Amino acid sequence: MRPLIGITGNQLLEAVPAFSGISVAYTPIGFVKGVQAAGGNPLILPIGAPETAADYVAKIDGLLLTGGQDVSPNFYGEEPSLHIGATFPLRDDFEMALVAEALKQKKPILAVCRGLQILNVQMGGSLYQDLAHEYPDMRIQHQQKTDFKYATHSVIVTEGSHLHELVGEKLSVNSFHHQALKVVAKGLQPVGYSPDGLVEAVEATDPEQSILAIQWHPETMIPEAKNMRLFFEDLVARATR
């Protein structure tokens, strides 16, 4: 049977002419196609009440945490800086509940961009609210101006990690984020770094937890970049075991 992969949904909060001002639940199509091409059945999980998370996670075989808004700094004990972007606390609450249940039920996780950040915050870590103003060592472009389907900077991968097994010691990735991991949560270990030292990928320290979380967006780089398909194939494989 094809494993069922729960993909976190987002919500359009502003009026869009194409939908006549109606709010819409959605997820980027690249995630859906990535899971389908890898042999999984995608299921979009709309933002809902945190108490529904346990039922959702019980029904899926793997969880894919997607990109989107900034994570509210209230969840890691900070006030919002002048440079933080839009947050969506309802989404934060729901996704943190999904993460908690996925950890409790030991369901495989792939976390992308914001997904990496919400995972880290839920597990007790913190974020740079805005790299340009808070990260003194930034010396490469993390919000690329190039089309998102193209890679712009490299990631150095830790030898012996699961990520290293997938892609080797180095890979080229796209990059469009202004927040990043600051304090890495206990229970997570960095396995990939940008050339200016930012954490770009983490895995679980507990071998019973199947987690790979990355800062870049593989869903916008497929089908052109074959190595980006590996992340979806890997999630489906982990969800099949």
C-alpha cells in the first residue's frame, strides 16, 4: 500500500481576486507532486484545533511540515523584533500539536523551511527573527533573487548523518528565508551548514525518532534537480517501514 503522507496546509488570510475574497486553505503543489512521484498518497491537513492533531497523526504514515509565515517569537520567549514578518499563531498552535503527536506516535517527519523552524521551536529551540539584523556572520544571500527552481548556495553535510547518506558531503540548494535556527533544540542535531555557518539541516538524536528537517525548498526544484526528489522518496521510504 502507498503510505499516507500528511502535508501541513496554510490559509490565505488576505482577499485574492481569483477567489472573490474568499479565504482558501492550500499547500504548494510541489509538495503534493513530490509525494505522489515518490509513491506516497498526499493528504493536506488544514489548520485546525490543536486537540484534533492526535487523530490526524494516527491516520497518517508520515508528516511533511511545509513553509510559510514566520513563527511567533512568543513560543520561544521573545518579543517580536521590528523586522519580523507576518505570523499566524493559529497555524503555529496547530503545527506544534502535530509535531508533538508525531514525536509521541513516532511517525516520520520531513520538515521544510518554516517546518524546520516550527519543529525546532516546538522541541525547545529558538530562532533568529531576522538574519540581516541579528546574525553577525551572514555573508551570503539567504533570500535569493534568482528563480526559486535554481540553487544559489551550497550546504556542507556532516559525515555519518542520514542526510550524508542521501546526498553526500555537499549539495547546492535554493534559499529564501530571513529567519533561521539560533539555539538548536535538545533532541535535534545539526547535520548541514551554509558557508556562513547557519544551521541548514537537522536530524533527531534519538534513533527511534525518524526526522529530517531542512531549510531549503526541494519542492520548487523538482523535477529539474533529481537530487531534490530524494527528500520525498526518503520520507515515503521511512513512512513505509
